[in-house]
Amino acid sequence: MQTQRSEVAGSSPYSVGVSSDAREGSLDETEQCSSPSLVEELEKKYLCNVDIDESIILMKSLTGTSPCKLASEHTLLLLVLNHKYIDRIGEKAQFLSICRYAREVDLAWNKLSSWSEITAVLSLPRLEVLNLGYNPLHPSLTVSSLPLAANLELLILNGTDLPMSTVRKLLNKMPKLKELHLSENRNLENHFDEIDEIMSNSLESLHISNCLNGIRRLSLNKCLIDNWSSIEGLADIKTLQDLRIVAIPLFDEYANDEYFHLVVGRIPQLKILNGSTISAEQREQSERYYDIREIKPKIFARLVERHGHVEQLCKVDMTPKKYAVVVVICEETGYSANLKISLTQTVSCLMRVLEKLTRIPVKRMRLFYINSGNPFPNELRFLNQKLQALHIEDGDKICVQV
């Protein structure tokens, strides 16, 4: 696979550095010309012996057999046709015959728009890598018209501006897909609210460079994130202010107060974490927290420059509180009282305590937390969440509703 991709690397299908304006301009220049079919361009590049380009010579030197010979013998493994203005497959039976052994197909920067044409490519039985980047693909498709791409592992859709509903339909037909590229999709942010279910059970790597540049709120609950470099990458989204991230493998070995500090210190622009407003004091504690940690984040040098080392300052007590006195209010039953609660317990345990006081069954109970720094109530939906993660202070309110 690595040798075969040498031609793909020459055309840089993974690059997202070319602007969409440049793409549109290059296509407009030849608008008056009739667009060739994929089969026609395939024959020109791989089945003719005239004007053999440098990439074919390179492939021959690397593999010992030129793509022209492989194509003539119908054993071509790698097909690269970029910037050819292709808008259709052509004779599909001929295409499927010549490319029946193809593992990688790169058709980036063409004029393909119809999914009925893409169907022929997806039908290749050995296809593992497909690049459709920067094609004007139609935004909607019918699932029943798609074949099963049983062996596809890498799909590139950079610059196609497809809605997430269409991407999900594609992924449903790709059971082995491991890597997906959606970079430079200008309207991707507008369609993220369509993601209401798991898109793929096999996907391991998602690339969305130059997307979501204006995103302010992001939820990554229950994602399979298991490394801190992924968390540090969120700092590159300069507009991100509100992050919800619970029930991920990375946090399994940390207490709630620990991962709170470890996340906040890594993302300097963050203002809200898991529904709790980050106070100036909490941020300072989090940014100093790394001085006593063995593993340092990428921004550690900047944090030391800003705060100095902890031992140079007065002692900072970062021991989490164990108790808080809160105001419990239940308008339905008229209950109102100051209550000392243990912050080491979970939301579920607190609900059982309040059930006895308010006489509202746990199954019907809804809890809302209001702190002095945020006038908007935060509903406590995660039953296994420790109260320490909420950073509850004396005088905060717990509202009980049905």
C-alpha cells in the first residue's frame, strides 16, 4: 500500500491549502469545453504509450511494472486522475473490467456530481482508498442506490460541502472505514446539529481541518478519547468557550477534580466546562496544577512564564472541598432549607437524600444547580457525576422539580 501511494502523494490529495475560489476559477476556464469521461482519461493516461507523464515513470521505477502495462492487463492497482474535468464514468462495464483489481482511486478536483456515477467506483470489489475531494457532489443521495463498499478503509471528501446526513448515508455502506477526511467543508458547522446518532462504529480517524472555525460550544461526551494530545488540540479552536466532555476513557484513572484542572489548564480560552463556569481562581489553580504533575502539557512553558513555579508563590491549597451548605428549594412541596451536603457523593445519591426531604420520587425528580456566578440553572442529568465536578460553593442553590 505504501509504494502504491507514491503517485497519490505527488498530487497531494490530502492537502487542503488550495482555496475554493481557485477551484471554481480553474473549472470556469474550460467550461466551454466538453468534459471527458473517466474511461477516456483512463485510456489516455494508462493505455496509450504517448506522452507518458513523470508519475508513470516513477511508478515503473518503484514497482518494476508500469501502470500502462498493468492497465492493459486489467490488473491496475492504483488509479490517479486529478484536474481532468471528468463528470461521468463513461462505459461502466469497461471501467469495472480495467479497474477490477484497483485498491486506490484518486479522482480529486474533477466535476463529478451524480451519485449514480460514483456508484460504479464504489462497486470495485478491492477498493480500499477513495478520494473524491473537491468534486461538486450532489448534496443528497438515496441509500438504496449505493453498493456496499466492503473493503473501503479511507475516504476523502475534502471541499465537497456535503451535509452530515449525506455523509452518514455513505458511512452506513462502508463497514470497514477507518479514516475520513472532511476538511475545507464550508457548511459543515451548520449541519453538525444533524448528528444525533453514531455515524460509524469502525471510524478511528476524522480530519476536519479548516472547518468549524467559529464554533463556541462542543460536546464530546462518550467519545473514545484516550490521550491528552486530543484535548490539547481543542486549544486550536480559538472561539471554543463551552466544552462538555464526560464518560471518555482518558478520564477513567482521574478523580473529577483532577481532570477538571488537567482540561482547563490545557485550553486557555475555555470559559465553561461540563456546564460549570470556570472562575478566575479556578483557572489560576488549574494553570498552576501542572507544576506538581509529572506529565507536562504542550503549553507548560507559557504557564510557567505567566504564573512562575508554585514553590515561588504562596502555598496554594488545591484540596477539593468535601462539604458545602446549599439552599434546597422545592416549589411543588413548599420545601426550603439550608442543607449541608457531601460533595464526594454522586447526583444519584443526592437525589435519594432529597427524595426523603421533598417527598418527590427519584424517578420523577429533576435537579437544577444554580451558582452565584451563573444565573442560568444547570440541570444535573448525569446520575453518576460526582458533585465535586460542579465546584459547588456555600450558598449555591439546588432546585427540585418534577
